[in-house]
Amino acid sequence: MVRQSICGFKPSERRLPLLGERTTDSGNVGILVSLGPIARSLRDCELFMRVMLNAEPWNVDPTVLRMPWRFNEEKMPEKLTIGVVPWDHFVMPHPPVLRALDIAVDTLRKAGHEVIEWKAKEHGLPSGDVILPLFYPNGARHVFDLIDGMGEPRIGPIRRGMKDNPVVLKLRKSNQIEDYWKAVMARDQFRVHYARRWNESAKLTASGRKLDAIISPTATSVSFPHNFNRRRDACGFQVGTWDYQPDRNNERDVANWEISQESDGATDKDPSLYDGCPFAISVSGRTAEDEKTLKMTMVIDGLLKRAGHGLKK
């Protein structure tokens, strides 16, 4: 949806109410659902957050954190410190996605902000053994029941990610609560590990400051490949997104593109399929830094638009 000429914001867990919402993961605390706005502009996303929290939803939904929109938390340093993650070392993004990320990095640096490469491979990623039991603790039976009940076909990513995945097959056969507990503990260990690495980022920056945010592709292409966002899901980060467009007349966008491994089969290399279709770049902030993350996304988006980049509208 963030690749349809609109933008979005994923707030921290329990920041907005879920009372009355229907999801396939209701009751699952391993990976909590995070409700957030999808809008025509980031200012509208900010307005949505302010209005929702001004209504004090925690008085109606007790699972919501008693945390109003904190205007003082919107303050940012004059010069941001940004980490950039070009790819997750599992699926190589398409050339126009990498080009857009390079444009964002170049624009930030010209504006005086510090940008360093934040190598995802060095920080580790939650493996399928960790993340899949959190999403599908019952072997994805609830997902298949919903799909089959509506008469929908089981598309390729559903078959590969759920039905034929060995981890999910094992869960479907065992369905032991102890396996779920272990997965939740592994999730928490990964979050501690990533928080430690984020704190240590101060050693890598010229300013001696920790990263304010991370920018990365929202997905590898305009077609959504499953599992590309599992680092953010596992960490519970909040995320802001905005759009770009590929151009098949740009040499880099149609350059020779080599897959990194078999998992790259989730994307298609035909440039004509994606010409003119928007895709998104994300800004990820630390847990509970919703106000700062959304404001940083707005600042970066503004810099890019003033430089003549971003979505062609």
C-alpha cells in the first residue's frame, strides 16, 4: 500500500487501540499488531496520531499505553545521524530501489547530515526458526482457514512461506506451547542484541552520537516479497515510509542485476513490469520514539522534495 502514491506510519506496539479490529493474529503476543495511518501525506499521518492520542484511547482500550503525543519529543538535533541499510543480505533490491536509496543518502549528506553504512549482516537477523513460530505458532492453520473459507487461491508466497516451509510444517505437526515460549525468548534476546548494537553505533560516527534513525528499502521491489521486513518486525521498531518511481530509461534502473541467493526468486527482474510503479523507502526509529521518527521522516522527505526527488505526482 505504501507503493500506491501514499505514505504510512507504523507506530510502536500498543501505542494505538486495536479494540474492535479483526486480524488473523488476534491473541498472538509474539509479534504484536501495530495499527497505524496510511495517508496522502506525512503531515496527515502526524495529524492522525495527534487526534487519536488526544482522545485518550487508553481509557477505552486498557492495552494501549497511557502515552499522549509528546510534542517535546519531536525535537531533533540540527544535524541527524543516519544509518543506511541497502539490503538485508537475503534478497538483493532491484536497481531503482538502490538508486533511490543512494539519492536519499547523497541528499542528506549535502544538507550536512551524517550518514554511515549500517551493515545488517554484522548485526544478525532473526532466522526463520525465530520469526516464523511467532507469526505462525499453530503452523499457520488460522491463515489457511481464512484463505480457504473465502475461496481465495494460495498464491506463491503463501505456499513457499507457510505451506511448504519446513519450520512451519514442523509447527503444524508439533504445535507445542513450549516451542512458542522459546521463540518469544529468542525474540527478546534479539531485541537486546540489536539495542546493544544501536548504542554502540556512537563509536562509528564522526559526531560520537548514536544513530537517530535507519533508512532502508521498504521492500526489494514494487512487488512485496515476504520476510524482507523481519528485522523491523522482530525489533518492534516504528517505521515511516514515502514513495519513489523507477524509470526504465535510466541506465542504472535496467542494469545487470545479479541475485544473491535462491531467496531472490521472490522478485522479478523484468524492468518493463515495474516501469513507473511507485515503491517506498523507510525510516526506522527506536521503540517508543514515535514522535521523533515521524518528524525525521518528514524532514528527510522535505529535503528530497526540495532537491527535486521523490514521487512524480
